[in-house]
Amino acid sequence: MNVKEAIETRRAYRSLEDVEITDELLDDLALSASLAPSCFNYQPWRYVFVSDKAILEKMHEALSQGNEWAHKASLIIAVFSQKDLDCVIKDREYFLFDTGMATAFLILRATELGLVAHPIAGYSPKKVREILGIPEEMTVITLVIVGKKSEELNPVLSEDQVNREKARPERKSRSEFVYMNKYQ
Ligand SMILES: Cc1cc2nc3c(=O)[nH]c(=O)nc-3n(C[C@H](O)[C@H](O)[C@H](O)COP(=O)(O)O)c2cc1C
């Protein structure tokens, strides 16, 4: 699968089934994230890879309503960082940007490996910190829910979520977000 194919194949699917989480897979995902560019090569991203069944179950308590589908995760990746780990140039704080890029690399590699890697914002960062021992000063930016796509629709999905399982949500057209030569 080339990069374009990975970009086009990636979807935030919500009907998941179990997949085996090997150390080789975790090495591969970590390496893919680590090769992302970052300001001064500061590499501000931090991850907790959760594959232990008991801790995965505890993580269910941290998920918001509407994210019950994530109970089927075989791996949950907590993505976190803090301002001081990366460049701050006047009002520009790069930690979120750089961590986002590394996480996008990880997600695309997971896609290439035939997995679903679905980032979410619907969780309690406080509970995630408590469960995983992440210090207060770190921002828990996202959880990436990893599994294998199931052909069976997850019965907990809402009608809207079912529709989004079947077709990719619409995107803005180029003219809505690309400006040529000058912003206008
Ligand atoms: C920062 C972020 C937060 C998201 N939060 C949630 C979430 O809490 N629950 C969920 O089901 N999907 C969540 N998503 C997935 C988006 O809804 C999804 O990526 C978007 O609808 C586009 O669909 P696609 O990724 O399949 O193309 C999130 C995605 C991102 C990048």
C-alpha cells in the first residue's frame, strides 16, 4: 500500500473485532511515529500503549457516552505531551502540531497493516490520567482506538454512526480551505 492508498483507506470505523497485539506491532507503530518531523527534532510525543485486558476494561470508564463502540478495542493508545517538550516561538506552541503529525504517521502505518486506528476526543482526561498514571501537567490529546474492522455492525452504534460506517463523512472542497497566492 503506498501513502496515497493508506490516506484513502484510513477511516474512523466503529465496528471492531479483536486483533492480536504483538510486541512486533507495537515496535512498528512506535517507529512510524518516531520518524515524524518535529521542531528541532524535540519529539514531544508520548504514548501509553494499553493492551492489558484489565487496564483496557478500566479505560472503558474514561470513555464518553457515544464511544461505547471503543469497548471492542484490542489496543488503546493514549497520546499526550506538554508545551515544554517542544518549541515555543512567541505565541506558537508546537507540541500539539508535532504530536499530531507523529500520531498521523502511526495511524497511517496501522492502516497499512490492515488495522483500524481511530482517534477520539470523547473521554475524561482526568480519568485517563488516573488510570494510566499520566501527570497533571501533561495534556492528554487523544486516545487512538485500535482494532480490526468487523464486517458486523456494532449494535451500540447510533443511526448517524451507522451511516458514517457505510460512507465517509463529506469533506470540504478544495476552494473551501485552499487559497491561491493570497488569503481572501
Ligand atoms: C481529534 C479527533 C477527535 C475525534 N473524536 C471522536 C470521538 O470522540 N468519537 C468518535 O466516534 N469519533 C471521533 N473522531 C473521528 C471523527 O469523527 C472522524 O475522523 C470524522 O468524522 C471523519 O471520518 P473519517 O475519519 O472516517 O474519514 C475524532 C477524530 C479526531 C481527529
